[in-house]
Amino acid sequence: PVVLEIYTNDDAQALHHVVESAGCLGMVRVFPAVEYGRLKSVAVGWIAGIVLTRTQPGAKGEMTTKLFDYLGIGLPVIAVAPDKFEIHEVVDQIAHSRSFFPEQAGELAECLSSIELQRLSEDQVRPYTRQAILESSLGDFV
């Protein structure tokens, strides 16, 4: 069975509501957030990093640092965000990664129950490093 470990500083009650609405009660453990320097050792047995975006329309173009934290330690990413949020376009280009809409809880659960640990190589992660993004964004200015 899949167990989700959530490390967060967010409100536990609000998180419980999200977990419950996704139909995942009993499959989730919540822990206090860890520093990035410890993330790799904490995530050694993880099969993927899960990114849950904010749902407000103003968050449509946001790329959470959590996405890049997971890529930085070689984890594939599973993202959950509303339709038309830009994170879908990014995650769908990353090897072994998938994105879902909040109403796709069944498909998300199926994906999580069948996914296998497959770390990303440096070549697969390189296009998403801070340097690569700056170079592609600034182009002629750098």
C-alpha cells in the first residue's frame, strides 16, 4: 500500500481537509517540515515528490520551489493543480512525472499505487536547474 508522507509547516487541520477530500485518509502521515539539506536523506525511499498547488486563480503561473527541490534530489514529480495552471506543462515534460487535476483523485491514487522508484538522472534534471531556467528566460541578456 502507498503511504504519503507530508512534511509541512502548514496548518494540520487544513491539510487534513485536503487529504480527506482527496479520499486518502489512512494513507497519509504528516511531519514537520525539514530543511533542504536534509531532504535527500529523508526522501531516500520515496517514489515521487508530490506538489499540491494553491487553487486561487492568481497562482496559475506559479512554479513552487518544492517542484525544484524534488528535481534537485532526482525525484520524479506528481503535481496536482487546477486546469490551465502552468505547472501541468512543466511537469508533463519531466521524465517519469505526471500532473493531475484535483477532480482526478481516482487516477492519482491509481498512479501512486502502480508507480515504481525511478530516480531522475542528472541529464533529465539539468533543464530544470536554476541556471538553465535563467539562461532560457534571459536569453540574449546573459
